[in-house]
Amino acid sequence: MRDNGVVSQTNYLRALLVANDATQALQAATERAREILACDVSWAGLVEGDYLVIGAHSGLNTPEMAANWRLGLGVGIGGTAASEGRPRKSNDYQHDSRRVPAKRLIDNEGIVATLVVPIMTAEKAVGVLYVGFRGAHHWRDDEVATLEAVSHDVAVRLKQLDVDGTSQLAAQRQETRALQAERELHAAAEFVRAMPRNDEVGPMLTALAAALDAQVTLVDDGGRELFTARRGLTDPATTGDAMIGGEIEVEATGGLRLRWNRSTASSRLSEAHETVVLGAAQLHLQRLAARDLALESFRGELVEQLLTGKGADDETMRRRLTLAGLGALCDDARVLVVAARGNDGLPTDEVRSALAKELTGCVVHEKTARLVILIPNRARSEPELAVRIEAVMSAVGQEAASGEGGPIVVGMGRACGGLADIATSYDEAVAACEIGMSAQHTAPKSRVMSARDLGLQGLASLPAAKLSTTVHETFGPLLESDAHRGTAYLATLRVFMSRDRHLQSTADELLVHYNTVRNRIARIEEMTGLDLGDVDDRFRVDTALRMAAVLGALPEA
């Protein structure tokens, strides 16, 4: 036959295994403790907040103790055992100095000797297990060890039943982390999917700020802020909260860097989420930079072809211009050339930005140390356009609208009726700009000079060789004398014609005597065979002078 002790132990362990809750497990433990220690009574206290309450009992005579027993942690024998995590005992509880208000209930039960051990799960007491006698008893070490063994058994089962909520809390945390990871995965995926739709830096950074729940700033290699986007309407830098953030360099973009900052009070994001989102933002910025570089190069080539008139056929050029975002120039355009008088450098960035802002849809191009601006004309007249440009120059101020060598001069070409006219408009704008910067226009009434106003329209588009031939046929002896003898015949003739053939005003401008001018004019008529009193000869002289001005203005001359 099997030993009764083995059977009893087996039944006890089976009772623990089938226990569905803490009450059933503790009941099995109290009955087992009472049985193997042959005690009069056993009960278990279960931790609820800062107190121990009856979890199960065996051998009690009255229902009062089971209903009312309640003990604070750290109070009495049981409360001290729970708080300290070690056994406590009393051989004569009726005279024990650790008596507590609950002692009345124990006295009513007639309990004299008590032994209590903590029920520990992961170094934390979830309850206590009592045994007691209704008479005096001296507790032995083996009895303490036996009760501790029962306590250990029930502690294992209580841990499995998650009495202290540790497993449930861990599961809740895991579920929370899983949900957070899933939300971050969806947010990162949505951010990555949205990238192709954000072809501009601004919308992309706004999306990044939302994905990071942060303020995001794009800075150049000099630390200058280029664009800032923030999550929501409140700048986190003004909340007074502690800030966290970082910075990464965007490779292959000329030193651009991304900075992000967010309040520690904002939503917590995993490092993996930040890595994915920032990596996608880096790649997208690199793509935008490469695209802009390629587009800028493509546009530059197209603009050069337009200005030189050496592009492909009309239909091909229209298609290429449309793909480059320059379709507005196909049928209605005008060319401006901007320079600083007396200076080979380009106008200031402030002037450039002001003109680009005013001339909506324009294309700015640098060519031969000049700023070339192609604008959709939109049927604007030359006077109207000149007034608008003058207003821009006045708004930025005289100092800003000047280069190192002097004020800004804007040359304006004709309005174009098609792509073929753009090269002509450019030639006229160059001539007007350069003549506006020349010596005879040291104090123009306007900073905007039109080829039409200067009488250059049509001349600027003629080949340089033809212009040179006409000028030399008309002024050959004068040019040779000026070059080899140091005379000033051509300069005298130019001022004389501009002063409507008035001798005194010509002398005043040239700072010479009246008779000197009269003698020079007589000599000029003799050398060229021209009669400046004749209308036809004057027309020929005036035309040749304008051709000479254009010839001197054209860079290829």
C-alpha cells in the first residue's frame, strides 16, 4: 500500500494544480499546513494594497475572524513577516508585546501560539500563511521549514495564477509596445509612401515634423536656417519643457543638415521609428537635390539654346521647355539683361530676389557676367514693365540696387511672338544694357533701358560683321585718325549729333572751346564727304553711330 503521507502530498499538489483562483490555492495550503503540522487552526492573509485580508482558513470556530480579520503591512506578527519577507512566531501570543487590534479576534478563537511565514513571488510578498495552536507551543525549526515548504508550493501556484498582477502587467506592457510599434510602422509607411508626392522641400519637412512629432529645421553648411516646420501650431521651444533632438547631415547635398527638436512631454517614439523616418527623409532630400541639379542643368542648356537661337526645331523645343517647367515662355516672352554699371560682377542677391519675386514665373540665368531674366510677358507693355522694375529697384534701396561699381542697369528686349524671337530679344536687351552702362549714359533718367527707346531695335539682331562694315564705310577715316593720331573725331560727332548739332552745348560737354568743335566738325565733313546739314546724310550718320554703339555693346564683338 502506498504511504498515507505520499497520498496526502499528492492530493495537496493536485488541489493546487486544479485551483482556478487564489482562494482555492490558499485553501489547499491552509488545509495542508494544518494537516502536516497537526495544528488547531490555519489561515492565510492575502495582500490587498497596504493590508492583509483573509484569503482562506481551516479550523476556525467562529465566522467573525474570517469576516473581519484585517492587518496592516508592517503591523503585528503577520504584517511584519510580509513586510520583512521572513518568518515570525509567537509561543504565547496572549502575552506577546506585538499585540494589535486584530488580537481580539485571535483571543476569541482561543489561539495561543502562532507561526507565520511570508508567501513570496519574485522577492515580493503576496500574502502570509499562518498556523496556530489553542494552547502553548514552542515552535521548532523543522516546523518552520515545513510551513515554508507549503508556502513555497502555494507561492508557485499563485504566481501562475498571477495574483500580484505581474504577468498581466507585463502582458499589458507588451501589448502596449506592440500597438505602439504597429502605429509607428503604419506612420513610417505612410510617411515613406507620401514622399513621392512631396516634390518640394517645404511639404516634405512638414510631413517629417508630423512623423517625428517635432520641430524640424533644414540648415545649410553655414548653419543658416533654410526652412522650419513644426508639429501643430505651437513652437515647442516656447513651452518651457525640456527638449530632446538631434542632427544629421544629408549626404550629396552640399552640406545640408536636418535638425529636429521636440518636448519631452510630447509622444515617445522608438529609435527604430526615428531611424526609418529620418532615413527616408535623407533619401528624399538627396533625390530632390539630384533632381534640382539635373533640372537646373537641363534648364540652363535650354535657355542657352533659346538665347543663341541654336536650339532644335520649334516643336522639339516646345516639348523640352514644357518638360522643364518653362512652357510659359513658348509663345509670350521677353528678355531682360541686368548689370551693375562700371562693374563686371553680378547684381546683389537682394536685387536678384526682388526681381524674381516681382516678375512671377521668370527664369534667371547667368551669362557673360550678366543676369539674364526670361519672363512670361503676358501682354505687358514696355512702359508698364519699366515702371514695375523701377519700383522694385526703389524698394530695395539705392545701396542694394547698386553693384560695387555703380547703379543697376536693366536692358529690355522686344516682346516675343514665338521661340525664334527670344534670341533677337536677348540681343536687344544686351545692347540696351551695355549702352546704358557706357560713358555717354552716365546719368540716365531711368535704370531700365529699352532697345526700342534707344532706337536699337532691329540693329541689335544684325550680324556683327554687317554692323562693322557699315560703320567703317561711314566713319573709316575718322576711326583711323582717332586710332593713329589720337584725335577725338568720332566722340565729337556723337556728342554733336546728340546735342542736335548745337556747337556751344557740344563744347560745354566736351570741355573744349567753341572754335575747336567748329573746326572738328568741318574736318569731319571734309574727311568723310558728309554734309551734316543734309537730312539724308544726317540719317546715315545717326544710323552708323547707333550701329557703332551696338557693335561695341555685343560681347561677341
